[in-house]
Amino acid sequence: MRVPMIAGNWKMNKTVAEAVAFVKQVKDQLPPASQQETALAAPTLALVPMVSAAAGSPLKVMAENCYYKDSGAFTGETSPRALYAAGIHHVILGHSERRNYFHETDELINKKVKAALANDLCPIVCCDDTMGRRIAYDQKIHWVVNRILADVKDLSEDEVEKVTIAYEPNWAIGTGQSADPDQAEEGCYLIRQTISDMYGSKVANNIRILYGGSVTTKNVGALMAQPDIDGALVGVASLDPKTFLQIVNH
Ligand code: PEP
């Protein structure tokens, strides 16, 4: 049985004080983790204070990125080993903003996924999708399939089951124009089929796949009713505590 997940992604928003106040406001109104996981990805500075504020609640605090080395001369990077030691057990990898603004490649993301897993972090791997690229890719193989083949390759069965994948069409992120439930299901189904081809149907049935892109209180129910959509990665709508709680408890 796949446990659904609602994960907020704050991006580069909120001060430490604002982040802690948010956690205190929502932490007692969340479903039990056995029923649905709730997570918030926050800027690095806020992570440790948020873990303290969330103690004893089902809320999981996530990093928005990490590097693929545990330590060393990598100025400005965040170590997956240090994240785990600080009580952060989830990390978003390969968000389209990392790919587009910071030029992260599939090769780099695959290294980060492996490093995260080696440190017992659960990666939320984002798989973007643009219609333009889909057409440009010579129609040989779908853009999404290529992403998945490259980003989560060469993992053990145990490892891949710890991965959550988020299908996030670029045109839907931060635009207010969500994919409709059928479009979102199509992307998530394609990802599950690709995982099945890579790791077999048992793993594919167990892996959690989220949809992300302009999820709101209004569309979350219809999106999550789709057979291959196990939850949502929520950007803008996760910034307000009341709205986030409505999405979580939809
Ligand atoms: C995101 O950034 O992952 C995202 C889905 O953002 P939004 O919900 O604002 O579209």
C-alpha cells in the first residue's frame, strides 16, 4: 500500500522565525503519518529550528537540495550526511528551478540521488516535462521517460522504494495553470511504467508518485483521486498555513 504524501516546497521564502511560527501553527492539525505523510521543504537556514519545532508531530522537514559529496572543499554546498545528522530525512532533488537556473543535469541528479540514499535520506526526485522538449526530442522516446531512466538509474530495489518521484510539468509550476487530472495521471502513469521497465512491477507498484504544478485547495482532491497519483508537491499554496492545512486535510 502506498501512503499518500502532501509536501510543501517553500523555495527561497520565509525567514527562520516565520518558518518556525508556521510549523507551530500547523503541527497539531496533521493526519497521522501512517494515513498520509505531510512534509515541508524549506530554505537550509530554517531546517534545524523547524525540526525542533516539529518534534513529536507527524510533520517531516525536508531540504530543497543537497550535494553528492558528504564533506570536502565544496563552498556553499549542503552535505547529505550533515542533513541526516541534523534530523532531516528527506530531500528534494532535481527541481526544475535547479535544472533551469543552476544548470543541474540528469547525471548530477543521479549522483545526488545515490548520495542521499547512502546517507539514509529519502529523495523526492522531480521529473519536469515541457511540451516543447517533448516535440523537440525527435519523437523517439518521451522526455519524461528519459528523465526517469537517467535520474534513478543503477539503484538497488531497496533503494528505489525509498524514492518518491514528483511529476511536474514546467508549464504548470507557479503559473496557476494546473495540469488537469487526466494530463497529470498520464505523466504519473508513464513514470510508473518506466520504473516497471527498470525495476519490475513490484517496485513500480510500491513507489510513490506525486503531481506538482499549481495544486490548490480546489484541485487537490480530483488530482489525488487518479490511480497513479499518490499525493502532491505544492509550491505557492504551501506558503500560507491555512491554505496548506486545507490541502493536507482535503
Ligand atoms: C513546485 O515548485 O514544485 C510547484 C509545484 O510550485 P507551484 O505549486 O507553485 O506550482
